Amino acid sequence: VVVLDRGRIVQEGTPEDIYHRPATPFVARFTGIAGELAGTAGARVGAGAGADRVSVEVAGAALSARAADRIDPGQAVRLLVRPAATGIVGAGAPAGAAAAAVTGTVVDVAYRGRGYDHVVTSPAGTLAAVFSPHRWERGSAVSVTVDPAGCSAYPEQVHNRRVGEVTAVRMPAVTHGGPEADR
């Protein structure tokens, strides 16, 4: 599979590689995320120089994610989270050994047959399609478990295009009346 962004190849590989190790935020968004959380990078997680995981502080919670790029401790990062990496437990409940949790508030809920998808806001961002077999009402305080296997961290970047790409364009003056008034 080859993924193009504005006509440029940004990643190629097997569907599994692209889904589990997206090279850019564009690829992660293209293959499906529940949302993005703002955080601060901590130390690398794992042994050896090749460790590709980083700890990330998100709204008071210590999460772990795949470091998709060079990330230094203390750097602002954007954590992109897959829907399958999320679940809901009541606020204050233990998250379990496999996942850490971010606290938030349910702002929307939809029945999906096998259970419910929730939209949860937190101080770090909003997550959609957060599944639970139980319905959590709007306004409920919950903890959203976040499995590290479904998270990728990217350095925080300005959301505008590269500043150097901005080009000044001079437009001809338009006069009132005459043929140019109809433009």
C-alpha cells in the first residue's frame, strides 16, 4: 500500500505496517483515529537505543505511545489515538494493568448494536467512538482507558502550512464603473 499526501508518497508498506506504525499524522488520521490529545513527552520507554516508545503526560495521566519521530523529553506532542485503543470505566476506577486512563466528561452517546460509542472531552482534547457495552449518560464523569498499542505520538507543529510557502500576490486595482466593475 502506498499513501499519498498532496501527490507526494508519505508512506509505503503492508496494510498492517501503515495502520500500526503511521509515518505521519496525516497517515494516522487517514487510517482512522478516535481523536488527538495534547501532551508533554517524557522519557523513552523500553530498553536499548532502538526503543520506539515514549511516555507522555496527558492532562495529569501518564500514557505510553509509539514515538513516530524524534521526540525529546519536555517537548509538546500530539497523541493520536485509535478507537480500538479506548474504553470507558467510571471516573476514579482503576484503569487496569494494560492501559492508563484520562478523565473526562461524556458529551454525546450513540447506540451501535453491540454497545455504545461515546464522545468524551478532557482538558487535553476530545475522543470520539469510545466504546463501552454500557451507556454512560451525557455529563457523566468517566475515565477513558488508553491502550499504548493504539497510540502514536508526534511532535506538536504549527497547524498552518509552512510559513515559508506563503507567497504575496498583487491584485490589480478595481475601479468603480467601467468594464472592470463587472469583475
